[in-house]
Amino acid sequence: MFGPDETDDINDTPTVLEYKKLKRVMRIMIKFYEDGSQAKLDQADDTDYELQKVEADLKMVEAQIEALKPFPIHPKRTEYETELVEERDSLIKLRNKFQAKVKEFRGLHVWSLGIVDATKWLAQGLDDYCVNHLKLDLNIKPVPLEKPSAELYRKYKKGLDEITENLHESQDFFQASLDGRLRKYHQIEKDIIEAQLKVLEDFPPINPRQQHIEQELKKDLDFVTENMKETPSGNAKKERMLSMHKDFVTVLSWFKSKLSDFATELGITDEDGASIIDDSSTKPTNKQVEFIQKHL
């Protein structure tokens, strides 16, 4: 499906180099979404493991509360019961939090599987795109994209829309990293952390909470400070990534036009609401890009 994993050769013509570049971009794209899908599944499994531990603790606490009920309202019973009820309420809140997270991560995993399928469908038609649209002289006979069923059409249509939006967000991120907006974003983040650290200076360092929060804030400060560092090689890499994204957005435009042709053949006139999964709220959002777009 993905063609031979060739490396560039000094004898390659510009046409062949362009073809190999698009092949590499496609492999990177598929790997990116496959890795993301697996990561969401891993997050769901890890959170589910923590949820099971909370469930076990909750059962233990409820059993302890139940064991107190046969006894009269003795001061010791009241002491234990008060502590256990408080612990139970805290565990219930934690259980609800983990349950919501497990549902979110599993929903994202299902959503991402649809995106992976769409990228693999793109890979099947890349030779067709290169030969019949870019008119690259590659001495190959591409296999035309097979007309999908109406169900697959809607799945690929939604997948391509999601990928296009994702790429535009990614383009915005790399553009912001080059024009200074990302640095402004990190500077605000750095100022927020430093303001929090300044407040903690007014409290005694022997306070356990103060020590813990200060330690966490300093980790965050180190992280954002590292992110603000810029190097010529790093900027060159961002330039390459930006160029790659622009190329792939162009590729996606062609595939979306092909899907439009398939829609006509299938008699599909209204694909509004077509979705890879029932709950579109599981779609991930990039809050960093959203802030940069709106405020910087």
C-alpha cells in the first residue's frame, strides 16, 4: 500500500524526488495517527487500572461502615464512621473523575481509528494523485481509487475533514513558533508560574503544602523555560514541518474533490452529520492553538 521505502539517490530526478517526498509524508502521517490511537488506548487502560484500585478501596470502606451498624452510637463508632464517610465521599468523587476519563480516552481511541482508516485510504490513492494530477512521469501505472460504499464514503469524508482541520491547526502552531506568537504564549505561561511562586514566598517553607506546590511549580517553570529556547537548527526544522504541512493540505484538497465525485456517483447530496463515532464531543482540541489564534 505504501510503496517501497526508498531513500533518495543522487541520480533521482526532481520528479522522483517529489514522489519520494510525498511517500515519506504519507508514511509519517499514518504513523502519527496510529501512534496517537495507541496512546489513547494506553491512557484508557492506565486510567481504568487506577479506577479499579479506587473501586476496591471504596468497597473496603463501605464494608467497614456496614460493620459498624450493629453497634450502639458509641463515641468510637462515631469517630470511625465520620472518618469513613468522609473517605467514602472522597473516593466516590475520584471514581466519577476516573470513569469520565476512561470514557473520554476510549472515545478518542475509537475516533482516532476512523482517522487512521482515512489516512490508509489516502495512501492507496497517492500514486493516482502523483501520476494523474501532478502529472509526474514515474513510469508506473497507478491503481485508481475504488469507489467506496455510502457508509465508507461518509467515514472517509469525515476523516478527511478532521485531518484537514488538524493540519491547519498544526500549521498555525508551526507558524506561531516562527513568527514569535508561540514565544509570547510561553512568556505568559512563565509569568503565571512566577506569580504563583512569588505568592508562596509569603508562607513558611516548613509548611508541607508549600513545599510540595513550590516543587511542582519549579518543574513547570523549568519545562516552559526549556520550551522557550530557540536554535537555528530548531527553526529550520519548523520551517520544514510547515512546508510539509502545506504540501499535504494540497494533497488533501485533491482527495476531497475525488470524494465529491464519488458522492455524485453514489447519489449522496447531504452528508451533514456524518460521523466516525456517535459522540463527536470526543474529538480532541488544541487549547494552545486556540489561545494563540484568539489572543496573540
